[in-house]
Amino acid sequence: MSLSDHSAPGSNAGFSFQFERALLYLSKSSADSVVGIETDDDVAVREAGVIQTLEQDKHSIRGDAVPFGDRSKDLWNTLAIWIDALNLGEVVACTTLFLMVTNKVLPQCLAKIIGEAKKEEEVEACITAMEAAISSPPKSIQSQVERVMHPTSRENLRKLVARCRLADATQDTAGDGLRSQTIKHLPLPDWCKPIAHSILDELLGWMHRIALASWQASKPAWIKRDHFVNQLHAIIDLRKRRISRERAAHLIPVGDENIGKEKGSRFVKQLQLITDDDSIVDTSIREYIRCNIEKARLSAEGNITDEDWLTFESTLRDRWNKIRARIMRIRQAVAEQDIGFEIFTDTTEEHREKLAGSDTEQVYLTSGTYHRLADMIRLGWHPRFEELMREVKNP
């Protein structure tokens, strides 16, 4: 026996099909609903504890496959399961949709006749067609046929046929068509539309984990719609945070003329109180300019709110206060200019503060914000920066 004889692509494809179908129901069901995989049926939907939908899924990767054939086990086992549930009172026919679903395009067949029967005369004609189709059933389905067609089940059979529907590939039951339906039902913001399929993949992965954890705990795999919505929002929030990250410094070029325009700024004067190194000043100006450009971009695109920026600045100011208090306490015998330079370097070098709950990657966003706060004289580097800046402003 070759290795390929042990593979099971068909059954695995069918298993994945159930999750794709369950995802559709989760995307459009009401807030108090739950969707089950291999629970009441292949896929099932309950609302307020009441069964609303029972779905039997038949997926095939064979080109010549005809699921739910007239004398197939697919069809008769499905009908027998539903008749048993009705006979036992496990489901209420008038409030339940019984759905046969396949990824194949079906020819005119008994399953289609069942799926189209709604009126009383159509139901009776359908049952007559069923009787003709299995007048001498093969042994492989004899037990199921007897359960479905038994005289004591006739009333429930009428109810079942009236509430039974068939969906094949002409109704976008699988593949890209099914995914498009699901996406239409998801409350995605416009910026998420181009990555909608990737979001579906993440949701499917989450569903697989939830189902597997349930089965490993010997519990049925029911997924709450509310939990699904929470997970969707978490995925969207994560994507938003990724989008909102600042650009790399080299993507925001700063020319010499821009540096020259900032030489008289207050944050530059603050730097000149503690250092005469022009390269430090030039680097700081670049950080300041890049920070302002990115702040404007992120705010304009709606990814970062004004409240996010205020929190960011407040956190940075608190951090500066602590660093300043520590250094001024332990460096009392050091020259004030050197104390200020140490406060400056300890505060700005290599620190990347979180913004809107997410890590930042570029130092300039943090250090540039420090320079912006220094420009507003809300903080400074020299131990007597407030006094000295008043003198600079009013010589």
C-alpha cells in the first residue's frame, strides 16, 4: 500500500466545509444565538435555546459525484435522522429549517423535489415521488427508508418535506461564493474590505481552536455568536493597530533647509543649555519634524485619537519627572549642564513608548514628542530650565 493510500483529502475537505458553513451562520445570526458543529447536526443553529436550523452538508471533490442522489445513503440517512428527531419531539417542525447543502451542482432529482415542495399538494406529490423512487430499496438504505416512510411517521414526514430545503452550488454554497456571502454579513469597516479574506481565515482558525478544545473536553462544539463578535472586534483592532504604526525614519526625509528653519525653536534653545554638539541638535530636530509629520498623518487617518496622544504625552511627562528627580538627587555635586545632559540622554535615548496600547517601533516618535513638550516648556533638561527659558525669551 502506497503512502497516498492513507491520505483522506475528501473527508478533510468535507470537515473544512462544515466550518465555512458555520462561519456563515455566525456572521448573520442574532445576538443570542449559538452555532454548533457536529452537534444537533453537521451544522446547527439555536436561538434562545430553540433549534432554528439543522443542516446536513455533503461535500465532494470528485468531479462525477452527485450528493443526495435518489437512492443514496446521503439522502435517506439525512431524512431518517430528521424524522427520528421529529418523532422523538427533539425539534419542532414549524420553527425549524431543515437544510441539505452540497458544493456540487445537482441535476433534477428527488432532493430538489423535496426542497421545492411547500404547498400541501406539492408535499403530497413529493411523498408519492419518494415512494416511487424507493419501491425496492437496496439493503444499504433499507433501514433508513423504513424509518422515513413508516405509516406512523407520515404526518411528521409531511411537516419535514414542507420545511426542508436544498442548496447546491448554484446558490454559492461553497468556495468564493460562500465567502462573499459571509463577508457581506460581517460589519467590517471600509478599510478592512481589502483584507476581508484574511480576516475570515483568522476567524476560521479561531473556530477550529474552540471546537477542538470542546471536543478534547468531551463537550459539544457550540460557538456563541457573542463570542464570535468579540473575536471579530479583536481581530479588527489588532489589524488597526498594525496599520497605525509609525513609518520608518528613512521614509520621512528631512532636508537641511527644514533643519535650519527650526534652529530658533524653543526646544533647540533648551538643548543649547546643555550641549554645544551640533550633531545632537540636528538629530533632535529631525526627530521633532518626523514626529510632527507622523502625528498629523496618524490623526488624520483616524487611527490614533486626540485622547491617545494626550495619554501618550502624559505618560512621557511622568517618566521624565521620575528620571529628572533621580538624577538631580544623586548628581548634586555635578555641574548643572552635565546634569541636564544626563536627564536628556536618559529620557530620550532608545526609549519607545506605547501608543494607543500598542508598541511603537521608531525612536523618533517618542523622542520627537519629548522635543515637542520641551518646545511648549512643559518639560526641560537643564535643572533650572524654566528660569533660564524665561531669560532666553525675555533677554
